[in-house]
Amino acid sequence: MASSSFHLYAPHHIKAIPKITIIPSTKSTTLSYPTTTTTTTTTTIIKNKAHTFGVGALRSNNGVKPLEPSSEVNETPLKIAIIGFGNFGQFIAKGIQRQGHAVLAFSRSDYSEYCDQNGIKFFKTLEGLCNEEPDIVLVCSSILSTESVMLGIPFHKLKPDTIFADVLSVKQYPRNLFLEVLPPEFGIVCTHPMFGPESGRHGWGTLPFVYDEVRILKGSTQAQKCAQFLSIFQKEGCRMVEMSCEEHDRHAAGTQFITHTIGRILSQLNLESTPINTKGYETLLQLTENTVSDSFDLYYGLFMYNVNATEQIDNLDKAFEIVKQKLFGRLHGILRKQIVERVPMQRFQRSIPDGKPASYFLPDNKKMNGFSSFAMPPEPAEKLSKEQEDEKDKATISSRFPF
């Protein structure tokens, strides 16, 4: 039978998932997990990326079967275990199932009823989950609980080529943790779907999915399974962005962390809707609602486990100070003219006789030289003779009594 091929494209700055050539087969198999009967196909891996993280560990194969680029392997649906089956875990599981893969779930809370209704096998212990030997272990726990979750996994019960992935909002932290605690032959892929149940409720098309193949043995069944796993999100329409964990955290601190910080600050103002809301104000209200709906632990995790977050807090503080300086600097200029330089305010100008400055205004700067105070002493009264005083009195009487 003739073979068919397809290639998944991405923008030039994004590395696409490796090209896969599929040769259909008439042979079929049925999984023992809640999945549909799927036609078995064979694939030829054309390309995969080798990474420098954990290179020494990769020298020890320890059961990872090598796969030459020209060889063929059976592409059966993956068994993907999700640890942490809350709202986000359930959200990701739906996309995995849409692509025909089996989902196994574990969580501290009992989601067995939900799983029964959605064709998912739920486990109440990590031992039971690991006994099923999943191909991929996807960690969907909170940032703060990730370390304790990882230390509680019985790694010896898993296959030697198992791949661990995460969906945390920070990336350097889980990468370093995985490299530290996982057996050296286990694969590591750090991912971050830049969307959630709310933003992705109408589909994942064009939404960014960041990933970094930290430790995947090139030319092995592990590499083929990694490509299968990433293709789930590409087939769902995500915009695949291959990016190092360091670069991700730099970008996330300037976008996600700042967004959550502004929302948290606004929430302290107790903003309320008004009868005259502007579009901008509506945006602020929506931002506040979206950010405070997430737990404070999530926000704290974005701060505590991203080395770039402190710098962003400092930058935000400096930016606020600059804005305040501009505001108060202009205000100070106006007040200085009114108070120090005695420039009259507009509402007083009509009461000032032409050519005669008001008595409460100071003279200009030239006339103030030599004075230690802004106040000028009154000019001495002119000394009048008795005749001049009599003439002045007569003039005053005449002006008041003209008859």
C-alpha cells in the first residue's frame, strides 16, 4: 500500500514537531484502558533535538531502547498519567482523549465518579498508578506542592524510558527538580500551555504551547513517544513554541507575573462597576476578577519560583515613582508660581487695578535682592508740613461733601 506523508508547519521562529511519515497497516489492537480500537501504524522519525541538560546521564542507557532514524516502530496510543487531577488536569485530559490516547489519573481528592463518567481510570495511590507503567507522567500539581509530589512517586515501578512532563507556570524550577530526583534514564519535557479552562474553552487553536525537550534520548523509542506527546497539542491547533526554560521565565515574569500583580493591586482598591464605566475601566474590572479567581498560592508560586519576579517588582515600583514624580513635579511648578513667585490666579486678576499690583503680592526678584525674607518692609510715610496737612484735610472734606 502506498504511504502517505504530512508535515506540520509553524512560523519561521518556531521549531515544528518532527516530520512523520505514516505507513498504514491492516493490523489493529485494542487497549485495556477506556479507549477506542485504533489502527496500528508505523512511523519513521526524521528529526529530533538533542539537548545538553543531563548529557552525562544519557550515556547510561539503562533499558532505553535505541531507535535509528531509519527504523520503524509501532505507534500505539500513549498511556498518559496525570498527577493532580483538578480543574486544569481535567481540562488537559479532554484534549488528550480527543487525540485517542488513554488517560490515567491520580489526585489527593477523589475524582473516581468524574473519571468513570469520562472514560478515565482513576487511582487512589501513586503505587497503583505507576504499576500501570504509563508512557508519559504529566505533573499537574500546584507549584508549591510539586516537590513533595515528586518525592512521593515510586520511580522503580515505572518503565526505564518513562517521560516526565509538567505544565507549571514556571519552568526552571521543575526542570532542575526533575534533573535532581528522576532516574537518569527517564525523559524530561518541560511544557507550559499558555491557556486554561477559561481561555481555552472554545478550543486550543492558535493558543501558544511552550515546550523544552530537556532530556530525551535521540533516536530511541523515548524520542518517538515524546514526538507523539507533543503532537497532541499541535493537532489540537496550538501554536507550538520551542523555548528554553530560562527564556520562558524571563518572558513570563514580564507578562504573567506583572498581570497577576496589577490585578492583585487593583483588588485592594475594591473597584466596583458604575453607571458610567468606560471600556478601559471594564478591562480593569475583568483583569481584577480573573487574577483574584486564582489562588494566592499560585501568585506566590509565580513570585517565589521565578528568579526574574523580584526584578519585575522593583521595576514596577520604580515606574510608579516616575509617574508620581511627573504628576507632583507639574503640580509643584504651578504652586511655586502662585505661592513663591506670587503669580496671581486667574480668578483674582479682575480685582487688581491696572498698573497697581495688589498689596499682598511681592515685588519682582530684582527688587528683592538684599532681603533675607520674602516680605518687604512698608515704605516710610512722607513727612508733611502743617500747611500741607490742612490742604489734605480740606481736599478730603470736599470730596465727601461736594455741596
